[in-house]
Amino acid sequence: MALKFVFDNKRTFKLNHSFSHTPMLMDNVECDNYRSDDSVSRWGLLRNQEFLAIWFVGSMTSTIRWLEVLALGIFVFDLTGSPFQVAMMLILRKLPLVFVGPLTGVLAERANRRSVMISCLLVMSLICLGFAVLSWNGHLSVSYLGLSAVLNGLFWTLENPVRRPLIGEIVGTPQLGAAMSLDAVTFSGTRLLGPLLGGVFLEFSGLGGVFIAGGVLYFLAALVSLKIRAHSHIYIEKSTSLKVLLGNALHLLRSHRLLTGILAVTIIFNLWGIPFLSMIPVIGKEVLGLSPLPVGLLVSVEGAGALLGALYIVANGKLQHYRRLYTYGVLLYLVMVLGFSQMQWVFPSAVCLLLVGLGGGFFGAMQSALILMCVPPEMRSRMMGVLSLCIGTGALGFFHIGVLADWLGTQMAVATCALEGLLMLLIVRLIWPEVVGDQALPQHEPSIFVGRNQGSCPGVGEG
């Protein structure tokens, strides 16, 4: 079984396979023949119980992620006094995205996503409780914290190829942009709540309390996941090799300029943007002289800005502006990171972080929606796996900023990374001008059951 991708003279993506099925129109690469649907109510999604369940799962796991990032950053810096060791925790968290992300995307198409998600949530709950016990017994070293970061990174590889495609299957393409915007609102809100909770738990209950909170939230997410039915619009025959499936995804990526440009912007954000967050606890303690709780509040300001950005898109975002919000959001983010690196007082630092978050909110609200709109439904998990790989390049970014911080000092390292990112964003804008063009929805969303012998198609809820 092999898949073949063909592009006609109108740059229209088609999918052919060895069976007698008629090739089907899937997606116009240049997005010329798209329609927009402004009549879809964003807030109407809140009446969809399955969407609420998958939304809640995302909010819990994201809260844990940001809670642990802040708490581990402060704890490791107090333990070692090294900004590079702080950055190393986030490097270890990102590495699984690089090495496992694309493979997870392929494997997700062969499994029941709901079952995979519930099982992994329960496993993570037990892991958190185990680390809490180690902390209370005084056995939690930097090595164990590094292991914790890797395990959380492995779980993170499921976010894009498992949970977010489930959102697309639950709501359908016409509501995909609205659903991802609402999901981004929650993600941004957890960037506000997570660091605040991390500072509170670390200050009043130690790192053991942080892990207990994570274990409880993972367990709650697993319980709520039971409300989700096992959607499966696309079926991949297990005899289809992983090499073929990955090859098809890479072929589509090479042929799709817009998709390539979107992923290039993601790489810039993760290499030169997001790594500065690992330096906020260091700057908060070294430059601003803050204790863990005020540092948590400072990081939460960035989350508040991200929440405002995502809320703006939910309330006022127009489909045609999605790409510009995505790309110029990264521009605003990097400019404000540069400003933050030069601040010496708490209030102007907080203002810069608020605007940093605003840009990040625009970017985050659009990222998954644009990827899912660009590819045919049967390839969403694979391309979201590729997105995970692009996000995972942030491991190099954290290594880069950690080395620079030990060499040049924390503030100069942050400024250098921001300037590098701005230069690369300009280059991407020149090579792929499509990243600031108009966006629209595809006209068609046919279901193609790839790699399945002729016969009946699986119904909703099957593998």
C-alpha cells in the first residue's frame, strides 16, 4: 500500500492510492478557493459537552506544565545557582518533542486517541505522586528533576497529535478556528494561573506540594476524559508502514509553501522566543530581588497578556486575519522580550511581560488552527506530529540562552536571542510572504479511509 500526492496546474492537492477510488479535491495550497464562515457562533461551542471535556483536559495539563516550569526553575536555581541548569530542565522537557514527536503523530493514527489520552493521564498522575514521595523523603536531586522533565516532555508529545486532532473531530472544520481560539484562551489563562500556583505551592508546601497538585490535576483530567467518545473519521491500515506514512507527510510539507512558512514561524518562536521564559525566575531573583511568590506573580503577568490576546481573537478575530495575527504576534513578542531584557524595575518589567504575553496569545491561538486547516483530515495527526518536532527545536533555544546567560549574563542573553529572532522572522517574511496573507476555510472536508481495503468504512467510535 502506498500513497501518492499529485499537484495539478492549479496547485490543488489531491490524494491518489492504488485502489479504484476517484481522486478527491482536498485543499487548495494557495487558499484561493476557500470560503469563510463568519456565521459560526464561537460561544455556541460551550454547549458541546465533548468539546467542554477535551477543553478541560487541556486546561488541566497546561496548568500543570506552567506550574512545574516555574517551580522547578526557582528550585533548581536555588539549588545550583546556575542559569544554565535552569535552562537544562526545559531542554530536557523539549527533547522528546524532537525525537518522539513525529513518530507519535504517525502512531496516533493507528490508535484510539481517547484511550491513549486517558491511559497517559493516569500514568502521569502516578508519576507525580512518586516524585512527591521522593521530595518529602529528601531524595529529590537535580538528576531526578531532570527525569521528571523528560517524562513530562514525553507526555507533551501527545498534545498535538492526540488531543488537538480530537478537537477537530469533535467540532468539525467550520468551527475549528473558533474551537482552537477558545482552547488558546484556556491555555493562555493557565500561563497566568500555573506560575502563580507554582509560586504559592513552592513557598508554602515545597516541591512535594507542587507534585501533589500535578497528580491531582492529572487524575481529574482522566476522569473528565471519560465523557469523550472515541471519534475516528480516518482509518489507517496497520499494514501501512511508518516509513510510508512519514514520507507522505514530508512530501506534503515540501509541496505546500504556506504550511512550510507557518512551521518556520513556529521554529522561530520556539528557538528565540519562548526560551526567555526560563530566565524570568533568574532575572526576578538576581536583578529585581524578588522571592518565589512575587516571581510567580511576575510570570503570571505574561500569562495575563496571553489571555487578553486569545480573548481578543475569540471576540473579534476574523478568519481572514488569522495568518497576520499569527506572524505579527511573534513580532510583538520578540520586540517586547528585547524591551524586558533592559528593565531594572518591577513595574516596567511587568508592562513588557504583559505585551509579550499579548503577542504570544495571538500566536498561540492561531498555531494549531492554521495547521489543521492546511492539511487534509487524514493527515492531521501526522502534521501535528511534525508541529511537535518544530516546537521541540526549542530545546536548542534553551541550550542557546543558557550558554549565553553563563557567558554574557542573563539580561544580555535575553536581548541577544530576541535580536536573532527578529532577524530570522524578517527572513521568513521575505521567503514566505504567504504567512501574512488572507486565510479562509476549505470548501470541502471529505473523509478518506487511507490504507483500508475496499469494503465498509469504520463508524464513529471505531479504531
